[in-house]
Amino acid sequence: MAKKLLITGAGGQIGSELTLAFRKIYGNENVVATDLNPVFSAEITEGGPTDRLDVLDRTKLETLIDKYQIDGIIHLAALLSAVGEKNPQLAWDVNINGTMNVLEVSREKGIKRILIPSSIAVFGPTTPIENTPQDTILQPSTMYGVTKVAGELLGDYYVQKYGMDVRGLRYPGIISHETLPGGGTTDYAVAIFYDAVKHGKYECFLKEDTKLPMMYMPDCLKATTDLFAADFDKLKHHAGFNVGAFSITPKELTESIKKFIPNFEITYKPDFRQAIADSWPNSIDDSAAREEWGWKPQYDLDAMTEDMLHAIGEKHKKGLI
Ligand code: NAD
Ligand code: AKB
């Protein structure tokens, strides 16, 4: 079992909270937060080690592994779907070459456990859209999806070829209130809450009936730390576990927000992200994750909405947003 962890891309939407979740379990001093742009919250900076790391800089990765005696890596650094479509070459470079650096350096240095998140973006227009199976067609239509499929295949290859312990899970859209999302297609489901609290209205870049799988951050943190801790011998899959929580359309999310802010108004102005969303599943079959490492989400739509509106409302009252 790995004891000293390094997290790449730790300043992002997920890393900014996942770092603290891992520190709670493994100890503050034992989780090193790194990012290309190492601007972390005070809680992360004051609580434990931080460093600058560009995942394309293999030498620096080696140096940090030696410096902190790292034996586990959570590799979050990536470009997401919408920013990836604006700069596909950079998305390929960071997502593929960054992942190869992490895997190769891990192989050379005998890293005990590596977790690399994947995404529902591995699926595409030819994938069954409802209750998308664990093992199914992976023919994505975005560069982000292409890199995530390759990342899963590489992870599984390193397990088979070198006997390494590489794991990953296909996150749905993650909804949270600490750090803003970094440029994905599911970002509307975060932006809608900020605009609901601040302005009472929101202009959505997806159509009202676009159904996508989503998950609230506390469930994302639990899924990730649970998979990282799971017994290797019980895993039949490795680098790409489906994990589901709830599936929603912008219209359904609006109805949920209206239970708390009755006058909330939404308008729709779909842009290039609509085609990306249309290529992704409506819902996910996560029975393999449930069977192999006990996955079970806790938040449904209304529980998430209530929590999000409360947290963002508090930020608004304090003048932070
Ligand atoms: P994010 O965009 O919020 O954060 C990514 C971080 O990576 C940023 O802090 C950025 O500075 C950093 N980064 C970019 N290039 C880098 C480089 N060359 N070297 C080091 N760091 C670099 O992303 P996120 O939402 O926190 O996603 C984390 C992981 O989870 C990614 O692999 C992503 O594909 C996956 N994921 C996220 C979601 C979601 O809804 N947030 C859904 C599915 C999968
Ligand atoms: C995105 O929309 O790109 C991400 C994801 C589902 O991978 N949130």
C-alpha cells in the first residue's frame, strides 16, 4: 500500500478538494500537491508540501519523487473537453505525454500505486447511450475523449505488461463549489448555481433536454479515495471503472433549483459544446465498480442542489463571489 502520495494538477476543480481528502487519510505531510500553476488555497499550502510540476517535465517529476520519497501518484493534470477542442494539439501533448511520463517514471522508480481519472468522454456516438455498459464501444469524437481512451488503454497495458498497479475511474460531470471547473462540457451544472445565487437567472450553453451523468464532489472524493484504497486482488477491471450518481438535463436542474429559488429563470443558447454533450451517454451502468470495490453514491439531485445553493449563498453573503 502506498504511503507517500504526489498529486498532479492539484490546483484544479477536483485536485483542490481531493488533496485535502487524501491528506485526511494519509496525513498532511504525506500528500504533495503539485501543479503547473501552483496557486493553491491557504489550507493546502499551509497544511502540507506543495511544489510546481509541469507533467511534461519528466526530470522534475523524477526529482520530486526522490525528494519526497513518493510511492503513490494521483495524476489529475489534463486539459478537459471544451478547452481540448479549442487546442487539440496541446490536449494531446498534456494528456498523452503527461500520462506517459507518469507511467514510465513510475515504472522506473517502482511506484506502488497510480490512479489516473478517466471520463465519460471516452464514450462517443456509437456507444449505447442509456445505462452505458462497463465494457463497450469507445469511439469518442473529441480530442479529450481520444486521450482518455488512450490513457485507459495505457494504464491497463502497464498492469498487464509490467505487473504495475494502475487504476482509474470514468468520472461523470463533477459539480462542486470550492474551485471553478477548468473548461469542460458539464461546466454549466456549476455555473448555473453561481448565476442563480448572484443574478437569479442563467443562460445555458446546452439545450434544455440534454441529459448527462453528473456527480456531487463529496461522492467524487469518496469514489476516488475508495478506489485508491481498494484491494488489488479484488479488481477485475483497472483503468476505467464506470461510476454513476445521477443523470440530469438543464431543465431538470432548473426545476430542482426552483424548489429553493422559485423565481429562478433559465434561457438556452447552445454553442459548440452541444455536439460534445450529444456524443456522451445519458446514464451509466456502474455495477462493476459496485461489485469490485463497493461503490455507492450518497447524493441525489435535490440533496446536491440544496448543499450547493447553501455553500454558494454563504460565499455571496461574505462578498467572495
Ligand atoms: P481542472 O481543469 O480543473 O484542473 C486541471 C489542473 O491541471 C489545473 O490546475 C491545471 O493548472 C493543471 N495542468 C494543466 N496542464 C498541466 C501540466 N502540463 N502539468 C501540470 N499540471 C497541469 O481539471 P479537473 O476537473 O480537476 O480534472 C482532474 C482530472 O479529472 C482530469 O484528468 C480530468 O480529465 C478528470 N475528469 C474531470 C471531470 C470533471 O467534471 N471535473 C470529469 C471527468 C474527468
Ligand atoms: C468535461 O466536461 O470535459 C468534463 C468531463 C465529463 O470529463 N467535466
